[in-house]
Amino acid sequence: MATSTTFCGPCSVRHSTKQSKHWCSECEEAICDDCQEHHKVLKATRSHEFIPIPKYKSLPSFITDIQQSCTYHNENYQQYCVAHALPICFKCIKEHQKCNVIPLDEVTNNAKTSGHFQELETRLMDLLQNIDRIKKDRKAYLESIEERKEIHLAKINQIRNQINKHLYKLEKDIIQDNEKKECQCKENIQKFLSSVKEKENLITEYQTNLQSTKQHASDLQIF
């Protein structure tokens, strides 16, 4: 941007601060509503075109950086050198005396109706359509990624449930097997204890009978 777009340029020169509302592409300057009215009245500026400041700020930099005046002579471009393919001011004509120089308006007016411009416009439309298709494709791809993620999570959850179910079954089988073995061990021990008890009773009974016999024998000796 050539100057600030916040405040009116002509008013700033008069040491007055007013909010700008328009951009004059010819003057390359931001102006307020009052200065726009003066532009429309003055003969030198009544043909100037204006752009609302918000719209001007939204333009890409490669458009706003286009120079409207000659950098060497500080005058507006009025002519176009076909040989060098560049706009020039009246003072530049001396350096392009041998070139084919035509009015700049002729170039700009014919540009919109030229085949190259229409071809460029068509290519830009095709490019925008391709960009739109790419955006839709990427958006669909993102959605498919989300869907596949959900499917994978569901499968992982299913496998986890199957593993947990299998572990629960293993735990249950192990507990049942341990309880069964415990019962068998207790039963075998009880049988063994019962057998030992029977033998103990037999031995005790045998000892009792032996003592009784011994006592009986002693009694017989006395007589």
C-alpha cells in the first residue's frame, strides 16, 4: 500500500485527522467522504475510480503493490510501450522514441476482451474448481480417517473383550481345578488319618490285651 489506509490523506496534509472510507487508485491515497465529493467535482480527478477501504484491504498484495505512477518521474502512467511491455509516463517517451507506444487506456480496455485474458480467466476458473475438488477430497479423506479410526477402536474393544472373557474363563477353570484338587487332597488326607486312627486303635487294643495277659500271668504265679 502506498500510504496509510486508516486516515484520509488530503485531510492529514491539512493537519486534520479524519477516518478514510475510500481508496483512490489513481492518486494511490485513502480519502474520506468529503474528499471523495471534491474528487467527483474537480475536472482533474472526476474520472478517478474509488474502492471501499475494507474491499481494498482484502485485495492480495500483488495487486495493491502495483505502481500507478512512474518511479523515475513521479507522474501517472499514460502510455504503454509494446516493445518493452511496460507502462510509461509522458516523460519516459523520450527514452522510447523508436518503440511502438500506445495509450495505456487502449491496452487496459482491450485486455478484458482479449483472447489471452479470457484464456487466463478460464484457467483461473479451472484452477479454482480444482482447488475446490481438492478441498472436498481432503475433507472426505479426513472423514474416512475418522471412520476408520472408529472401526479400529471398535475392533480393539472387541478383541479386548474376547481376551478378558478368555482370561475370566481361565481364572474360573483354574479356581475350579484348585478347589477340586483341594477337595481330593483333603479327602485323601482324611482317608489316611482314618487309616492311621484304625491302626492306632488296633495298637492300643493290642497293648491293652497284652497288659491284661501279663497281669493275668502275674496273678497265676502268686497262687
